[in-house]
Amino acid sequence: MFVHLRLHTEFSVIDGTNRIDEIVTSAATDQQPALAITDLSNLFGAIKFYKEGRKRGVKPIIGAEIWLEGLGKDAAQLSRVVLLVQNTAGYLNLSELLARAWTQNANKAQATISMAWLQALNEGLICLSGAQAGPVGQALLQGDEARAFDAAMQLAQVFTHRFYLELQRVGRPEDEPQVAAAVQLAQRMNLPVVATHPIQFAAPQDFEAHEARVCIAEGEILANPRRVRRFTREQHFKTAAQMAELFADVPSSLANTVAIAQRCNLSLVLGKPQLPDFPIPQVDGVVMEADDYFRYASQEGLKERMAHLYPDPAKRAAEMPRYQERLEFELGTILKMGFPGYFLIVGDFINWAKSHGCPVGPGRGSGAGSLVAYALKITDLDPLQYNLLFERFLNPERVSMPDFDIDFCQGNRDRVIDYVKDKYGKDAVSQIATFGTMAARAAIRDVGRVLDMSYTFCDGISKLIPNKPGVAVTLQKPPPDRKKDDKLVYASEAEPILAEREAKEEDVRTLLELARKLEGMTRNIGMHAGGVLIAPGKLTDFCPLYQQPGSDSAVSQYDKNDVEAVGLVKFDFLGLATLTILEIARKFIIQRHPGQENFAFENLPLDDKATYRLFQDGKTEAVFQFESRGMQGMLRDAKPTRLEDLIALNALYRPGPMDLIPSFVARKHGREVVEYPHPLVANMLSETYGIMVYQEQVMQTAQILGGYSLGGADMLRRAMGKKDADEMARHRQIFRDGAAKNAITQDKADDIFDLMEKFAGYGFNKSHAAAYSLLAYHTAWLKVHYTAEFFCANMTVEMDDTDKLKVLLEDAIKMGLTFEPPDVNRGVSRFEPVSDTVIRYGLAAVKGSGAQAIEAIVAARTGRGVGPLGDVSGPFKSLFDFCARVDRSRINKRTVEALIKAGAFDAIHLNRASLLASVDLAFEFGAATLANANQCSLFDMGGADDVGSSTQEPELVQATPWGVKECLTYEKTAVGFYLSGHLFDEVADEVRRFAKRPVAELLDTREPQLLAGIVTDFRIINGQRGKLGLFKLDDKSGVIDARADEALINAHKNLLKDDELIIVMGKAQPDRFSGGMQLTVTQVWDLEQARCRFGKYLRVVLGHAAHATGAGTDVAPASAATTLATPTHATPTRAPDVARLLKDYPAQREVTEQGDLWRGLQVRMALTCQGEEGAASVELQLGERAKFYPTNAALASWWAQAAPGTADIVYE
């Protein structure tokens, strides 16, 4: 017999491709009695391995390969040994050792364990010497027998009768010398030997995949001849017979594998929750038992809630019995299950958060269905008012841990976790590990890189993998015996091109075959988004800890399923940005509006007509849960009038039930008859117009019609979700029998059961939808009634996301708000409401600024700066004053340059070009001022007013002011978009002469319309008929989504790109999703081309005054046509040199099928002569060939030679 005592699974991450279920199956197939897992420095897969071994009849031996320090040739040299767990003491010690290795070596490259730790924590552990990688093996390979003897002696003394010298034969040249030396040393020291085989991959054919995984981790190329190759083809799973043959000459080494397995007898208690003890506070000086205090706190909490819900005592007394009955039922269930401590722990940290300025969500998930949770202020939604079910959260007929998901304000979440650590002990609290896996596309890219295939090739293959959010897509080939309920999407089926290329191209075949072997394997270790463990004592009594190098937070080495398996209880602390937004806005409201000192969102009326009008109009940008374009379109159709409508729409807007939205809307507005599956459920389904929207409605239908208890109905719902045929047949009969008691025929009962089964598959949790819809209502109410505060809060939270900021800015302008630019003299880090309609841009939203820099600016301005000038306060008087007073260690030139480009210094000096050119000089001045101030301070010469006075401010560097476009372009680099103006402004007057209709006034007509605007957000997608260009056309009055086909994209590549002015002809049609219009572009021009297309001629007035220009015609003023100013020194009677101008700016010839076409503007000369009988005017039309091409430069030349305002384009 033989037992494998070395195994790296996929959880070794940097090497090892063994999947736990497959390798345990191999051991079971070979009838090996046991198998050890020894991943490097971790127990990530230990619980999964333990459970799989027990299931397969293979004794699981838990262990780990560790990095050992202190036994090498010198202190810096590391070696590796294997530790195997014998019993519970060994498990606890290994957990502690591994936790120390990660948490106390966070700045080291390896998670190492010292000999001192081993001496203290070796009980219950067997040590294997590590073969060639161990301290003994390293010394033997170097021929240093004395050091080998010393290392072996030290380990043998620490692990008394539990230390074995390892022998390995895996095809390495040094194997035989090492085996011989180890056997000789064992005989000399009377130590046992053991044969081990380091299993890195399952089968010989998996060697290439394993090497690819190693190369991925190390950033190597597979074929690199200079790559260090640490593994051999022999390191696959070997049968007991193969191992017996391999070590036939050392039979004791084989027997000792079995002996070690017999000594390892760890038995883990799984599935038994271990809650920490909640410290019960005294009540009126009396110490209560936990159960009694739980009941007391719940009753008192309900009284407080009822006083708020029903201020009228008579109404409260009438309603109390049904609340009391529900509370008693829930209390009885919770006490019977033994979970009062869980509720008290959750209630404690939530109420601490609420009382310490950490906003908490009204509820999340099914927990909002509990009245006890509402009474303890864990949730803030009355479950009876919204018909929410406790059994959906905690089923009396199915004992399982309750699980509250709690939303906290993102900025304060860590404060709550710190409170929990302080209360229960830092060694009892941690967050939870997650294991990132190699998805299909990532596997292709990673494998392609190590195969040294081109990025373009690999990217092309990866893009053939279907991208289906929420659906698992795999590279694996569909099995021939695939089950009907197989929900996997097989890439080769979904994308025939992929299968075709694999069949024809060897490179594609090689890439996919290797990627398939690695797909789904653990790739990295992360932290669970919200899971926090609170243990009843040290966490390492349950599981080891892991800490990423450079991090200061430890996580469990087990994922959320495995921590629950070992008895740890998970509490979900989730960060929700919406709560942060509401809290920032609440503080603004209290600061700015007298009488609102006690403002709280939970006190808002839920029937505000203006708020529902916002929903009905679909103006829900930045409204929680309802911000998407699809949601906005749905809201415009549905026109919600109550919170129940929002709850239903929130639940319906997801794949599956989305198909029911048209029927829901039609029934709500009386366009479709409301029908119910049976009259007995009409009252229950009336709020959703007869449609089963929620899981709770499926449960209630089973209760009302089928005679189920709500606990039994929850089990039915779960069974329907699993689609177990036998289980469903059993429940169908139970439902039939119950329905018969309500006089429902079997056929009708089966129809209703089928309907329930359908809705159970995609019905939504009403408790969650209700809690989140309440938050949505709060954000919408805020947007309507405190619009400036709403946008300030949103933009502050999103200030690092330029795309979101831009959307918010555009929406704020639509809502009637204006923006002041960032200002170093008045601004702060965040966005601030200046008035109900004006917002000051946040300084921290300027790219490259940073929180520290803004803090330093505000500190200097308010007299809280550092250094000799730190107490100088007041606005900055100049750029030089700014650089002298702001802490130089917290701000740099790049930050100042970005602030200048963003306009943050405009209040000091308007010439941004001069300011930017003076930054170096200003920093030099600041340094000199500081040095002078320090010297004055050193010798105590003069008072504070004299500090730095001897340093004279220089003048700003002279520079030509930026034009409008240059100014806006710099703004865009600093904040991500135009802030102080719009690129369309400089051409608006001229463009409106021919493209007269602004985007905001676009007509819903089939007729082509002429529009002009700036291109933004241009991108190209692959459409059904070729490439499609999607972009927004923005003319400041409004923005419209536009699209151009591939022919237009190719013809106008120089125009169809961001920040370009274009003039387009196109057809508009309503866009249901956005609620606006969508433009299909058919023609595109730039401004010069548009002048030719829509201009009639250039009219030049000769002779008398310029005021003769344009009488009775549609003429663009010269100053508006371009940014080029007409010279003031022009002589009114001077005639332009027409011949010269026509020659310098000739018309452009275009060859067409009809012949040559000359694109340009004709010139018409208007002559005014003064005679005895008055002025006489005549206009001369120059010949057809007398055209010029109307570039800005050409027009500038005409204006330079003509009198001011006497040369203008006349448009149609």
C-alpha cells in the first residue's frame, strides 16, 4: 500500500493544476486509503479537500508546504518542509503558524515561518524534511554532511518521533545522489525515511498546461530556453503500484507513508455555527439572560416604532394586536432556533453606526421581512405595511443561519468594522477571502502570451467568446450526455466561427486546447466585498489567515462557504455609495436651510406628487436603481404613482420578468383586463395587477390555494428553483391535495402550479425590492426638492470618474443649475452649493490635484498652514502669494498647472496663458520666500507682519491669452470636459444662419433635418450591416444620439471624432430608451464645406459705410463667422485685391461623373456711389469661375482688406 503525502492543487496559485475533485477521484480509483493536501503556505483548499475526501472514502490529510527560515546555510537562505496535521491540536497550530507567516511578514517576498515558532507550535504536527528543497536536502546536495546532520537534528528534536527524511524520484538528475545521501543519513541518525511524490498535475498529458500556469505566474514565455524549469514530466499522480516499483529498493519508505496516514486522524466538526457571546447590558440594574434581553429589546423597540408609525393613540391601539402577534411568532421562531445572539450582535453594530454618523440602509435582501429586525432598528421598513414575509428570511421548518446583508455609507463602513474589532477583539474579527478564477477570455489571453502568440491574434480569438453578463460561458466542448437543464453556454456552439477556426487552424487549436485545461482555475486571492467574520475567540482556532504583501488587512484563508462550514458566522458589511450621497446632501440641507436642523430621510412623506412626476417623466439620471436608459423608458411608459409601483418595476426590470412589463403597464392604466389565477388570490395579487412578480407571491399562492404553511411554501419555492423532477412531482401532489380542499379541480391546480413554477424561476425577492425602492424614492425626492444639494453630493462621490461627472454635469444643467469654476480662493475639495441654482466645482475633481494638495490649499487660505507663513490667512493675492503660502511638500507644479488650466486661478488673474508660463518662476519665488521667512524666524527679526517682506514679487511672464478653443481644450485635459464654455459658442452665430434648428428643438418628423454640433463620445461598433459609428451631437442647447454607417465613417474619418464641429443632414426618430430622439446621419460637412454648400456668395461692399451690408438679407456678421477679428484700421473706401485673393484661395476642383465641379463661394461686389440726387447702389456678380474656398484664413484676408463689416457671407 502507498499514500501520497505531497499534493499541490490549483490553490497553490503559482503552480499546481490539480482540481480537488479530480485528484481525490484518482486516489479513490486506485484504492489508496488516504491522500494529503500540501499547498504552498496555505490551507485555501483544505475544507473542500476534507469534504471531498470524506465523500469519496479517501481519508483526507490536511497539511501545507511551508517556507522555513533559520536552518539554511545562512540566515537569509530559505528552505521548504512539509507539515501534516495529526489531530485538532495540530490543526490549530498549523492555522496559527500560517496566519503568522502571512500577517507578520507582510513586507517580505515569502510567507516564512521561523524555527522559534515551530518550537512553540509543533504539537500535533508531523514534519517531512522537504527533500531537495528542505534544509537537510540542500545541505546534502552541496556535500555539507555536517550541516545536513545539524539541520536534521534540530528538526528531529522539535518534532519528537514526528520527523521523516523524504525521498523523491521525479526524474531530476540530483534525485539518486540525494536519495542515497538521505538514506545514509537516516541510518546514521536512526531516523525514518518516507517516499513522497510531489503531485503538480493529474496526468502526464497535463504537463504543458502546468508549465503554462507556472509561466503565467512568473511572466515567462513557455519556449524560452533560458527559463528555469523547476518541474518534471513525472510529477503527475502515480498509482500505488508505480510508487512501489519506484521505491522497491527502500520498502520502509513506502510502509511509512501508510504509517503516517494512520497517525493523521483529524476530525473537523462542520456545519455547527459558533456565535460570539453578546455582552448583555443591564436593564434598570438587572442582569438579564440573553434570551430575556432579546425579547425585552424587541418589545421596547416595537413600542417605539409604533409610536412613530401611528402617532394617534387610538389608531395605534387598534393596530397593535396584529403587530404583536407577528412579533411573538418571530420571537418564538428565533428563540427556538437559538439565534437571538445573532440579532443582538447585528442590532448593536447597526445602532452604533446610526448614532455615530455612519448612515445605514433601510434593509437589503430578505431580512427586511422581519418585524423583529424592524423593532431592533436593524431595518427601517415596516414589513406588515408592505406584506413582507418573515419565512422568506428565516424558515421555521428549515434550520439555517439568518443572513442580514447590511448597507453602510462607503466612507464610514470601515469605522463600523473597527468598532466590531474593538468590541470583540482584533484577533476575533477579519474579512473573508475570495478566489478569482481564470475565465474563458482571460485563459485565452494568458495562454496566448506564454505561447508567444501575437496580441492581435489572441485578442481576436478572445473576442469570439460570447460576452453574456450573468451567464457562464465556457471553452469546454459540450458533453455528449448533456442534461437539459445545463445552463452553460459553450463558446464553440454559440460562435460557429470559433469552432470553424479551431478545426482549420493549428494555432487556434493549440491555444484552445491549452486554455481549456486552465479555464476556471484559481488565479488570485482577493477580499470578499462585504463579508466580515466575528469569531467566539481567536479566528485561528477555526481557520488560518492570509494577508497580501503590502496590505494591512488580514482575511480568512477560507472562502465564504468554507468559513461557514467550520462554524464561523459571516456578517455582510456592504458599502453603498447612495448612502454616502444622501448623507452628504443631508448635511448640506442642514447647513444651508434654516429650520431643517433635524432633517432625516426616514421622515419623508411617501406620496409626494412632484417626486412621482420625476419618475413618470423618466428624469431619473443618478436616481438609485432607476438611472439606466432602459429604466427611464420603462418609467415613462408605466407612470408610477405610489411606492408599490416602484417596488414592482424594480423587481420586473431584469431578464425574464422584463417580458411582463408591457402587461403590467397596460393593466395599471386599464388598457388590459386584470386577471387572477384564482379569486382566492385576487386580494394578494391586486398590488401587481394579477401578475406574480415576487417570490413571496409564489409562497402566498401555495399557502392560500395549496394549504402550505409559509415555511413549507418557502421550501416549495426553493425546490422549484432547483428543478428536481422527483421533488417537484411530490410537491405537485401536495398542492393538488391542498387545492382540492378549496374546490379547485386537478387540471386547474396543475395550471396554477405550472404558473407558480414559472414565476418562482425568476420572481424577485420583494423585501429587497421594497428596501431598495425606498432608497430610490429618497434620492428622487432629493433631486426634486434640493436639486443643488443632490448634484453636489453625487458629483463629490463620483469626482474620480470623468464619464459620470460629465453625465451629471449635463443633467444638472438640464435641471436649471449653473456651475462656478473651481476657485483656489473659495473652493474646497468637494462640490458645494452656492445657492439653490449654483454649484461651485470641487477642487479635488481637477485631475492631478489630490486630497493632500487641496487640504494644503484650504489650510493655507484659512491660516492653518505649516511653517513660518502658516498663520497668514485670507484669499491668495497672486500666483506668487499662493506658492509662498501653500505647503510645498503637499503640492507640486503639475497640480498648480492643472488648477490653472481648469480656471481655478481666474479670480486672481484672467490670463491663464501667463499664469501657466509663470509656474516655474512662482515656485522659485515661493522657495525664496520660505527661506527668507525661516531666516527671519531664526534670528527673531521683526514681527509676523514682516515675515518674508523683503522678497519682492516678480511680474507674471507675458503670454498671449488663449483663444476660446485653446482655453476649452486645456480645461478638458484638467477636468475631463469643457467647463467654462462650449466649443460650439465660437461658431454658433454663423452656423445658425443655415442650420437654424437647435438640437433642443428637433422635430419628430420623417423629413431630413439640418443640424450642427460638436462630436462627443464617438465610438465604432460592429453592426449587422457592417461598422456603425455612434456618437453624440452637442450644440449646447441639447445633445442627441447619432449614428453613421460605415461609408460615412470611411469618408469622414477626419470629422467623425471627438471635439470636431460637424454639420449633418439626417432623419430623427424617437428613442424609447432615452426618451429623446435618435439621429440617423446621411450627410456630413465641416464648416468650410457647409459654407460652400449653404452660402450663396461673399458680399463685399465698396465705397460707403459698412452699415449698408446685409440690408434685407440673411448675413452672418464677420465677427461671428470666425474668431478672427476685423482689423480696426481698415480704410472704408479701400477695395480688396480681388484677383490676388481669388488666386491665393482658389476654389477646390472635384471630378464627378458629370464633369468637373468647383467647390467655393462666388463673390458679389456692392458699389455705392454718392451723386447729386443721392446715393446709388449697384451689385456686380463676378463670373462663375471667380470663386474662392472659404477657409478661416481666406475670410481673414478678405476682412483685412475690406472695411470693418463690409465682407460677409450671405446664406440661403
